[in-house]
Amino acid sequence: MAQASASETLGQFVATSEWGAVPDAVREAGLRSILNHLGCALGVARDPAVVTALAVMRGFAGAPVATVVGQGVRLDAMTAAFVNAVGSNLLDYDDTHLDTVIHPAAPIAPPLLALAEQRGLPGAAVIHAFLLGGEVACRIGNAVSPGHYARGWHITASCGVFGAAAGAARLLGLDAARTANAIGIAASLSGSIIENLPTAAKNVGVGNAARHGLQAALFAEAGWEAAPAAIEGRLGWAQATGGAADMAVLLDGLGTRWEIARNTFKPYPAGIVFHAVIEACLGLRETIAGADIARVEVVGDALLIARGDRVVRNARDARVSIHHCAALGFVRGRAGVPDFEQDAVDDAALAAFRAKVVAVEDAALPRGASRVRVWLGDGERFEARVDEPEGSEARPMSDAALDAKFLDNAALGGFAARGPAMLAAVRGLAQVRDVAEVMALLA
């Protein structure tokens, strides 16, 4: 008998998984991911990018069956998924699977919530489907990392579409064969590039991953097929996007070792690899308060330098800038959402400090770590290193911190008064019989 392909094995896993067999800690990880996702989407409800995305897509939308978070609008499921994915990912405040740098919730949670709202499905089914979809996305990402990302593919979108397809297939009740086809169809809908990360085109890619994943599942439900080896075949997705998939990494421990349970959450609205930079600078600021700083050297791995050694022209640059994160740590002593907006980019004091910062690569440093060296005007030198910032896998955000982040985001979006009720509703997602009850509160 021929060995099952990646799509077939993943399809079997998704279609046959039992909610009762999912460990409580993994279930909680899924709820935390969805909570963080919805909070991030609420926080940008008034952002021009979200308003524009809604305006562009609304004219082509179908029957209004799914909520656009924070907008008081319902659209068809695929369009709502697109806009909600854009919102969740907009401020670089979303979740991160650090090994792959995939942000799982943005492409996966929106189509599942939209589909469940359309079909009157319970909250527990959404959490289960999210965990299965997130597991598929992260495992495929692991199997092609780091070459896939290094080659220029925006892995959140390019792998997120597989997770969206798998999760949607689960909610649709597809059997193993049709779920495998949904994953294979998603291989033809995968895309987005890193070059566009400092622009709104990044968010289009994430939005497309959400709606294309749902589209793949719907076509599989209708009987469309994909090549069994669409992922790992000689002319399949992995080869086309950079190289062979590591099948052992992709499939070993499937169903017993949960990659999605390793998902992390950000206390700062910036790329996850910049959090150690922020915390090292915040610590040094306390040590040398008021001193005349002449030069700052930020040392990190290749990913940190490749993503963050950039000229800062706008808010999108700021959220992925070594120089801006260091400046915030030393000049402002904080790194909240307003500190990465255009007003902060234009701040003369921050701009002057950014010019003092130099980025240096050190391949010996692990991903997510940073070493910061500071020279004062008199030549004295100080140094700090952070390997595990808050929000990392080793120092996860507490439930209290995650709840506070949700409420802060709700206030940023203009929903301060309703924030506690929204939080309580999302926290109770696993118990609701119809997801529409929760989504109505978030509208």
C-alpha cells in the first residue's frame, strides 16, 4: 500500500480528531489565541486601513451573514473573514508561533468565526477547528522553515491558508478525503511576500489567506479534488516555494504533540523578534537614567537584522524597526500602540535617537534574543541581554495580562464601556451554543 501523503495524513487527523481527547491546556491555548485575535481586531476598528478594506470589499459582498468586528456591519463569510484578518494583523500585535514566525490566528480564526456564525455552530466547535487548523499551519511551516521565509514568502499568509482550509473543513464536517482535498486546493491559493511587509499589501496577503482557506474548503465540500502530494510532490507547493518539505517534522507526533499550544502573545505592538530589544533597552534606561548616550549597538540573529535594520518612514516601518524600538526604550520608557504611530515616527527626539542605533548580526544568538550595548559620551559602556522577553514561550503572558490587553484594545477601538462584556463573552466561548451570540456583542 502506498504511503499516505501529507495532505491525506493531515486530512485524517483533522477529520477524526475528538474534542474530548484534546488536553485541557491545549483547549485553553486555543481560547487564548481567539481572545487575543478579537482584541487586536477591536483595537483597530477606527483605523483608516480597516475602514478602507471594508469600503473596497463591501461593494462586492454577498448575503450579510457574518460580523465584521467593531464595524456594526455583516457581510458574506469570505469577505468578513478578509476584513477581520486584516484588522487582527494590522498592528503587529497578534499571536506568534516563534519557530516559524507564523501569526496563526489572523488567517485562521476569522473564516472559522464567520462560517460558524453563518451556520449557527457552537463555540467549542470553533475552538476545536482553530486548534486543528493552527496545528496544520504550524506543522507545515516547521517543515519548510527557515528556508521558506528566508526565500521571501510571508509565512503567516503562505502557511496560514492551509490552516484556514483545514479548520473550515472541520466545521463543514468534511470527511478525511475531502479535508485532504481542501488542504491540497489551498496549496494553489498560497501566497504573499516579505518585501511587502512594511506596506498595506502585507495585510491583503493575510486577508486573502483567510478567505482563500474558506474557499478551498467549500470547493472540497462541493467535490473538487487536489493532487494527493500537493504539498510535498516533485512539483508541489514546498518545492515551488523553496525546497523539499521535511516530512518527519511535518507529521511526527501529530495529535499528541501540539505545536499550536506553543503559540505566544505580544505585550508590545511590534514584531515578536523586537521584544527582547525593547526590554533590554528599558532595563538599561533604568541603569543609566539621564546619562548622555552617544551610541547604541543592538545585536541579534539574522532574522532580527534582516527584518529590523531599516529606515523608518512610517508607522509600519516603526513596528519592525530595531532603531525605533531601541529609541522607545531609552527615550520614552514605554512601547504601547501610540508609540508606533506616525506621530511617534515624526517625533524629533525619537528620530535623533534612532540615528545613534547600529544593528549587528550575531549568528550565535537564538531567535528572539537580543544583546544591547550602550556607550556614553565619556566612553563608559553598559550592556544588557534578554533571551526570553515577556510573552515568549518561556515567559508567557498571564490570563490577567491577556485580559488587560483585550480591554486596552477595546478602548483604543472606542469600546471602553462595552469592553468588560465583550471580554466575558469571549471568555465563555466554549459554552455558547451559537457563535452568533458572541459575535453580535463584538459588532
